[in-house]
Amino acid sequence: MAGGEHGRALAELLEGLKRRSGHSYERIGAKAHLSRSTVHRYCSGVSVPAAFGPLERIATVCEAERDELSKLFRLWERADAARGGVASAPPVPRPRGRNRIRWWPLLASLVMVTVAGASAVPAAEPAAPALHAAMWTEFPSPVDSAFFGVTANSETGLMPTFGVGAVRLWDSETRWQNLEPERGRPVWSTLDRLVDGANQAGLPVLYVFGGTPGWAAPGGPPSAYPDGSRAAPPGDLADWDAFVGKVVERYRGRIESYELWDMANHPKYFTGPVERLVEMVRRASRIIKAGDPGATVVCPSMGHLADPAYRRVMERFGELRGYESCDAAAVKLHPGRMADPPETMLAVADEVQRSFHRTNGHANLWSTGPDFDVPLQPPVDPAVAADHAARIFLTGLYARFKRMYFYNWGSDRVPIVLQPAGGPPTRAAAHVERLGRWLDGAKIRSCGEGTRAGLPENLWRCRFTRNGMEFRIAWAPSGTVRLSAPGSAERLDGTRPEIESGSVEVGGSPVLLKP
């Protein structure tokens, strides 16, 4: 029995959770991203994993309670020590995918990490809303350059002149209604122009389906757009099949990814039953994979996810196994208002993960922008906007999303402007570009916040590695905090803050800390 008496107790607890769940080893392994034999080894006590993550995934699949997770960790820690292992910090790393849950009450009592030389400084401005997030750590995973995406709100074919990693086409006159205003007579000029521009700029393209033509859904309710498009699904799915096939045939190898509807859980965009949506996704996925096997299929994006009624539509899509047809799942991850601290997005990310845990969700999560009311919000102060733009991407990394698309590029009628088409980049755009440079070729290994992670209250920090060297990015959503800085520091505006007595002041603008 690995891990001695503690290993035996660990195995008994795991096996008890397994029996209570009624799941087979194979079913648990499939949901926890482990092999059947691995689950059996841990439940029978043959071996003890070197990290707690696999055990948490198994227990989460088995719907373990919070106190059971706490007990499981303590047993694993002792069993790992008994066999000569070293318990990794933090004690409850977050697994990938739909089984990932934040356990910050548990983490508050378990995390024992300290940061030398760090001390809080009284806030110089009113405190931000209470923000909390669990700490997590795992084997370092690459930060894809395409993570830094933007949604193009322009049909000009112009592309960003500052550094971004990917472009999404929506609100760019490329809806189905725009491209096929009459059955069988597509008009490709706008999409050709945009795809050509993105290809020349070296930016992978995410094309978004949506906006059923009036001829394909006669009598259907109008969509949110004044172009005659309908929010209803097509009456005859053969029309859908034909359009998807035409797009894939024309842009094979030139469009990297396809999002199979926008805001599919909102009646302004889709009014059909979820069963119809799942069937459309299945058919489109088969057509796309047959026509362009290298393309990425992204399931329809779901928004308004702070509202349980809209999350329920997403859950129903998962229950009908709609996500099995896709390579990625799209949701709208954003603060309630763009003036709010971006870290407030994590509350929605938690709800998404819980929903995915309850159903057949997806491990590869993409955020394809905010909800449709963003253009109605007032402008954000340029200095605040610049910090928020960068922190939206950092918060996406914290939430373990694989790609983020900022809304938007090309328009100045949004609260945080990056660059109007044909105009100069803003300070916010410069911050996003510099953050991308900081993370070029990097791997993320952990993120933590406040005392739960052994940090000063209100301090947020993510750790990265590149070429064997570790560096950190830290920020404080409100006020300022002093943090140990044994090496060099750099702000997003390119300036280097003064290091006093081995520490640096950190505020709302993220700081890069290198050894």
C-alpha cells in the first residue's frame, strides 16, 4: 500500500466517493481526464500521485463535499510525505476543464505561502468591490500568442497596427444575412477583404456564424441587427448545411476557427429550441471537419451567464452533448461594466465552471467578448481603461481560458477603445501589446491573490517561466501594495519603478518582476 496508513485511508476515502457516485472507473476517468487504470490505482491505494490535482478531479466528478476535499488533501499530503514526496503548493491546485472549481474557503485555511518583504500600504482611493479568487498551480502550460485576440468591428479589411494575436469577425457585416442575402447567391466581397487583411497581417481568423437570412426563416423574429436577419434557426437545415459548406470550401486553410453562433442563449440572437441548436452544431462540425480538417470548431457562445436562466440554456446544451461536436467552448467573460475591476469576471467564470461540472461541458474555454450592451456604457477614463484592458487578459489567464477576444477593435463607440480603423492605437492598445510581449514564449505556472496565496491583501500575482527562468506579473485592483522585488521591475508604459529597500510599489497597472 503506497503511502502507508495514510495512503490506505486516502484510498478508502476515494473508493467510498466512487461507490457513492455510482460511476465506474472508466466513467470517472473520462470526466476527470485520466485513464481508467489510473483511477483504479489511486482508489485501490496502489499508488499516490505526486500532485493533488488528479485526486481533486476524481473527487469533484464524484461530487465530493467541501469538507471531504479538505480531508482528502490532508490525507494526500501525509501519504505523499510518507513515501518521500514533497507536497506542492498551493495544496489544492485547480484542474483543467469542466471539473475545475474554486475552493477559496478551503484554500484560506491551507495555503501557507509567504512573500518576504511584502507589506500593505493604505489605499490612496476608495476600495474596489470585494474581489476574491482561489490560488492554483500546475505544470507550466504555454501562453499561446493567439490568446490576445480582438473582435473586428470594421468591414474595411484594415487590421490592428499594434501587436495582437488573433482576430474575430463579428459586427463586421459578415453575418449569414450579409453574405447570402438571396438563397444560393452569396456575396463574398466583405469577407474576402477581411480574411485577406488578416492573412496578410499573420492573424488567425475566427469566423462567427449567425444572423439567419429572412428567406431562410420567413416569419422568424428579427435579430438584434437592422439588416433583415432573423433570430430564428433556418426552417430547412439543408440551407444551413449549404451555407456552412460554401464558407469552408472558399476559405479552406485561410480561416483558422469557426464559432457556430453568437449569443445563442439569448432571444435577440437565437430563438430556436436547444435541440435544434445542437443539431445545427453537429451538422456544421461534420461539414467543417470534412472540408478543412485542420480548422477549429468552436461551439456557440453563451452570454449573460451571471443570470441562472441563461446559464441553464448552456447547461441544457451540454446535457444534449452539444459540446462533444466542438474543439472549444465559447462564453462571454467580462466585467458587468467595463469600468468595473476586470477581476470581477472571475465570479462569472466560477459559475461557468460549476455549470460545466454539472453537465457535459468543455475543457477548452474561449471568451469571445462581452454582452451586447457594452456599446451603451459610458467611456472609461483613458488611464483606467489602459490598465483594465491589460487586466482583462490577465484575468482570463487566471480563469484558465485558452483564448480571449477583446471587444472591440475598429470602433471608438465602446467604453475602452483600442484603435479606430485607420486611426492611431490608444494607450490601452499599447498596454495590451506590451503585455503580449511580456508573455511571448512564456508558460504560466500559477496565479494567486491576497492572503489565500500568502500575499498582501489586495495583491494579485501570476507566475510564468521562459527558458527556465521564472518571472512574475503583479497588480493591485485598488490602492497600492509593496511587494518584494529582488531583481528588476517594469510597468506597462515601459517605465521602471523605483525599487526601495528591495521592494516595489504595485497598483492598478500590472508590473513585471524579473530576477
